[in-house]
Amino acid sequence: MIEVAAFRSQVRRSRLQWQAGLILKSVFMALCFALILLLCYAVADYTFAFASETRANLNIALLGISGGYLLWLVASSALRSDLQMAQRADRLSETRRDTVFTALQLSKTVGASGTGLEQFLIARAVADGTNALRGLKKRQVFPADEVYNALFAMLGVVAVLTLLGGIAWPVAKVVFPRIVYPSLDIPPYSRLQFVVTPEQPNVDYGGNILISTEISGGQLDQPVYLVTRDQSGTHESRCFSESSSKFVQRLERVIRPLEFSFRSGNARSKWHPVEVLLEPRVTKATATVIPPEYSGLPTQNFVPGNDPLNVIPGSKIELTLTSNRPLRGGRLQLLDLETEVERSSEIGQMRGTHELTYTWVAKRDAYLRAHLTDVRGTSMKEPLQWLQKMKPDAAPEATISEPAEFVLATPSVVVPLKGSASDDLGLRRVDLVKSIVGYRDRFDSAEIVSGDPVFEFSSELPLKDIGVEPGQVIEIYLEAADHNPSLTGVTSSSISRVEIISEEDYAEMLRVRTTVAEFSERYRLMDAKLSEMIEALKAIEQRAHLEKRDGIEEIFDLARDKNIEVLEIYEKMAIDFAAFDLEKGLIAQAGETAVLLRAQQLQITQLSIVDPHLEEKARAMLDALGEHKRELVAEREEAEKVSRIAELMELAARYEALIRDQEAVVRRLAPFEKLAGDGEDAAKLQVLGAEERRIRARLSEVKKSLIEKAKGLEDETEAEFRQHAEAFAERIDHYQIESDLKQARETAEQGEGSQALASARMALEKMRRVIEDTSPDGFGALCQGECKAGLGEMPGLKETLEQMLSAIRGRFGGRGTGSDQGNGSGQGVGVGGTGVGGSDESGSLMGGHSPLNVPVFGPDRLQLSPPPGSTSSDGPAKAGRGTGPNADAVETNLLPGGANSVPLDAETLPTEKIPPKYRDAVKRYFQPKSNDSNP
């Protein structure tokens, strides 16, 4: 019986060894299965980018499946029986009989009743089974091959995973940590890289914040979304594209903490927290300004910010602040600008849970500081601060635009008055004050609508009605007042002074500004216009003697139109102001012709095609106009003679100006008489040499023009002037002045100061000698300001020549003639703004320069601007308005040196160049402005 027990014990030990091997194999198989599931899990996460919760659930499922599989394998191994072991042993033995299985079955019958043979056979079977078990090797009992196979399979899977991980390491280092640590914020693998700005933003409670991301690493093929999550859930919103790689989105009205990330497809950034600041902040600020009642201004609304609150003193201000948090209250401090000491404070009044209003009256400049406290008692870290600036009620502004600050006028003209007044809040009263110096002021109150901010006026001042006399000064200014209750809003404009001059003085000014071409053009214009009228009447006469008078009505219309045109010009000339004595005859002749033209106007209107006396009427009108034509031609011829002589006068004035320029060069060369011309002195001599070159060129031009102008004097009455001009040009050549000027230039440029001075003095002496040699004749006398030669006995002819010579010499800086001689003025009278033309560029200019920059008002004078070389056949010249009763004063810059001259003042004014009769007035004009601030 002992053998049977030992057999069964041996079978049980073998079973246990087999079971242990199966359990070990099960472990390896379960691990291999788990690794395969892990690989599939990693591929799925790479493809679908599972969320954190999904990955956590999948991890639990993976562990459960792997653990269940392991338990199933272990259980199946643990449930192996001895009979299964016996069957396995028979399979492993070399015999084909089931020796171990049969022995185990028969061993269960031991001790039962039976024959001795049966007992023998059982014992024999147990012995065979025992021997079979003993014949098995240990590695056969323990399933080593199966365990090794399971181990190798597991190691193979591990190798495959390792290889795949090495090949796809960028993917593996992202995917596997995501699986192992599902709770960590590890974005799914993607080639896209997100750079978020800002990374850890914070926002005021209820405020807004702009966040952006810069995406790189690949091409975007799907939209970019901003994903937010908080306790209420997850939300997505599509982003705005600022560029191909930058996307932005705004978080609005944030009131609780949240997290956000950007995603495009499966790719996303990390989750970034947004911190909500619970400090109360101002989200909106508005200010309502109610100006004081007297200002008449409407209520205004401001948005306080960087710009200050500009208000009028006494304005009521309501400041409303809106907070991001529910408020408990607030306080507004008004601080001194310099010391920042609190002047006053205001407690805000609640208007709703988030709004607070402060109310105060603005009295002075101040800093405004607002403090807010929310319902939890949290105060602002830094108060809001604005600047309150007082905008003073400025005094009105008043200006007089016409007349200018200083003008001249004759007693018979009408001076235009124009000005304006303005106030920032509105005008109450405007007065125009006019007075003659030494008499009481006269106030004219303007009719204005109280409160108007701007007032403009335009009026006239008829000097004839006032009865002013030459020498008197009229002062005009504007006075304005506003509604300021402090009565400080009263101001006055600058004073405009009108000095009365005589008509003779006015005529003298006109002569300085009148060109030679304009003087003669007046005669040519009148002659040309009368000729046009005569031609129209001749056309009627020629058609009148024909049997068929077809088309004569058109000639009638042409004659009527021409009569109206010519009559208008002649009537203007009849009342024109005569600047030269010779023009008085033209004006008188124009008046007589205008009377005739007015009479013929009615006759032309009554002409008829069927009138049998049409030819006689036309011839009678022609005869009447012919007489006037002959008288006008005589006037024109005399004027043309005067113009030709005036051109010689200008050349004489130019020659005299050359002498003065040469005198200046000699004075500047005098210091170099005993100095070596080197260094800075050589440079100065070079400049003087260049000046000598210019003087020589101008002298040559004067000589050339003198010869050309002399050839044009073909009339017998002009022969004396022609002879004297030619003799003067010959004397210039005789003394070889140009040679001396050339020598002075060359020696100056070579630095030889003493020789240059000697040559310059020689040239100057010869230039003076030419005048002395020719002084007895007409041209030499012109250079000295005398007009000895005559042109005839026509009334006003001699006086006109003297007037022209005086004006021309004044233009070139020489001494005047007549009453101006000997007074040392050195400059002829000339005032800008006379309304007559003139150009310094013309070779026939008789005026242009004056030390005065003052407009002048005088009687009307027809202004002509003929083109160069125009004749009577050129048609009428352009007519312009003179400075008369209804003309605008034109202020022309005539100060010495041109428009860029340094302004003169009363102390430095060169009074020796101003006519004596105007010196005091001009000094007053150039007094500092402060003297005129209070009229």
C-alpha cells in the first residue's frame, strides 16, 4: 500500500511543478498582451488625440483587460488535476500506453475486494506508473519550453515597441507620457508649435483681454479656435487671423477664473490659466459740464482722459464713473496744482450698483483724484487722476482791416472802413470810434444781436463831408465788449490813422509811380478809340450812297456799340486826375469829345435805312469828330515827344546813379591805399573789383542806350536834345572812362590796392567832368536836375518835363527838382498803394522806390498797363482802378532793400530820405505798438 501512496504523492508533485510553469507562462503572455494593447492605444491617441478624461478611462480599461486576461490564464493553470498531469506524463513518455493515467485510475481501487490477481495487476500497474514518472526529466515536468516561448514572445513585443519608439521618438516622447500621466497637461503630438501671448494673463473683474498665438512648424489646413473651460463647461470660438501664422481672440466680461488653449484640428497648445483680479477699476468715465448762465454756452459732454477738462470758472461738473465691480462708495479729491494739497473733496452718489457720480463747481485749476471701494471693501490700488484746467473768459478781439494802420488821403475822397470783432462766448456791444486829433471822439454803436460771437462791418468815411484839411490826422479804432459779469471783457483794436494830404502832394506821388509808357499810352488809347468810332461812321457813309443798302442795319448796330464803348472811356478820362500838367489838355479835350459823342449817340440811334439824308447825317458826324481828332492828334504828338525826352531823362538819372556808386567804391578802396592786398584784404579787393566790373558794364549800357534813343529824336523840335545826347556819349568815349574802370578792376583783383584806388578816382573824376563839360547844354543839365531845352510853347509842356525829371531822379536816388531842390531829401516823393501801375523791370520806369510803405487814397485815375512796344493800332490798353473814393488801397512794399529789409522803427528811421512834410507822421507810424494799445 506504501507504493500506491508514494505514486500518488509523486503525481501530485509533478502537477504542482506543471502548474507553476503554466502560471509563469501566463504572466509572460499577459504582459505581451498588455504591450500590444499599449501599442494600439498609442496609435489611437496619436490619431485621435484623446482628452485627459478619455485617456484616464482608457488606462483603467487597459489595466482591467490585461489583469482579467492574466487571472483567466492563472485560473486555468491552477485548476489542472492529477489525471490531467497523468495524461500529460503519458504524452511525454516514450511508451504508447497510458501507463501513468491507468496506474492513477487503478490506485483508487486499492483495498477494495477483489481477487489476488486483480491486486497483483494493480500493484504491477502502479509500479509501472511510478517508473514512468521517474523516467521524466525535470524540464519535462516543469513546462520550460512553453515558458521560454512566452518569454521570447514578450521580449519580441518589447523589442518591436523599442524599435518603433526609436524610429518615432518625437511622437513617442509625447504620446507615452500622455498615456502614463493622463492628468498632466501634455498636448497631443503635432508638428505645429504654439507660442501664446500672454502665457499667464490676468484681467480685471468684468474686463476684457486680448490673447494671441503664433503658430509655426507646419502648414495650417484647418481653422484655429480658442478653447476655454471653466466650471460651466468648455467653449470654443474661432480666432481672427492677423497674419498667416498669428491668430487673436478676445475674452470679454471675464468674471471667474478659467483656462484657455488654442487648437487647430487635433493640435493644440497647453492650457493657460486666466487670473481674475477682484480690484475695482473704472471701465467708463463721462463728464457733463454745465457752463455758467451768462456764457450762453450749451451743456457739453467730455470723456476724461489724457486731455484736461477745460472749463469756464463757475461751471458745474458732473463726473460719472462706471466700475467693473459692484461698488460701496467713493471719494473725489481736488488738489492744488503746485503743492498737491487737498483743497476740497466730494463724496460720490450711487447710481446703480456699478456707477458713482461726483458733482462740484469748478473754481480753479486742480488735480482730480477718484477713489473707488467695492462691496467687499476692496479699494483701488492707484486712484484715477485727471487735470482740471480753467479756460478764462477771454476778452473780445477787435481789428480794423481797412484802412491800414497809417494811410494818406486827399480831402475829397471816401476812405473805406472795414473791420471785425469776435469773442469766444459772444459780443455785447461794438463801437466804431472816429476822431480828428485834437477834437472829441465820436462813437458809432453797431447794431448786433447780443450773444453773436463774430461781428463784421463794412462802411465808408466821406472826408469831403467832414471838412478835413491837409495836415490833419483822423484816428479810427474799434471797441468791443462781452457779457463777462466782472466787466473785464472790454478791448480795443489798434488805431488806424489817416493823414490828410493835398492833391498836389498826391499828384507828386502819382508821378513817381507813373511809367513813361503809361504816360504816352493814355494819348494813344484815346486816339485809337476815336479812330475806331470814325471808321464805324465811315462805313455808314459808304453804304448810304448805294442804291441797295443791304446789311446796313448791322453797321448801325456796330456804330451804336462802338459809340457806347468810346463814350465810356472818354467820360472816364474827362473826370480823370491829371498827374502831369500836360494831361490837363487831354482831360479837357476828352470832356469836349464826350459831350459830342453823347449827342451823336441819339443821332445814331435814330438812323434809318430808308432815310434819304442818311449820307449827309453820317458826313456831318464825321466832320464834327474829325475836328476833335485833329486836336487829339496834336495832343498825342506832343505827349510822344515828352515820352521820348523822358527816356533820355532816365538815362541821365542812371548816369548820375553810376557816379554815386563809383563814389562808394572809392570810399571803400581808400583804406587799401597803404595796405598790402593779401589775406582777408585780398578777398575784399576782389569784391570791389567785381563791383567795378558791374559799373563798367552799366556805363557801357547807358552809353549804348543814349546813342539809340538819340537816333529816335527825328523831329525838329527835338534836334537840340539829340545833339546834346550824342555829344554826351562822345565825351564818355573821349575821356576813356571805361578803360580806367577796367584798370581799377584788374588792379583790385591782383591785390594792388593803391593802384586800384588811383584808377577808380581817375574814373570818378572823368565821370564828373563829362557832366561839367556838357552842363551848358540840355543833357548835361538833365544830369544836374535841370531841364533847359524846350519842345515848344504848348501850355504845361515845360512844367511836365520838369515834373518828369523830378520823378525820375527820385526813382534813382538823386535830388529832386523844383521845390525839392536844396532840401537834402536825396529821394523823390513816392508812396505805395496809389493804384497806378509801374514796374522796376521796365526801361521806361519813372518811379518805384520810396522809404514809405504807406497806402494813399486820392481822386480816380485811369490805370493803364500797355504791352511793351504797343502803338495806337494795338487797341486799348488794360484799364485798372485808381485809388479813388470807391477803390481799395493797395499796400506795396517800397522800403529800401525790398521785401526782405529789416523793419524800420522811429529811432533808426533814415529821416533824411523822407520829405520834410511827412517826417513827423512817419515817425509816429513806426512807433512801437504798445503806444497804440489804449486809444
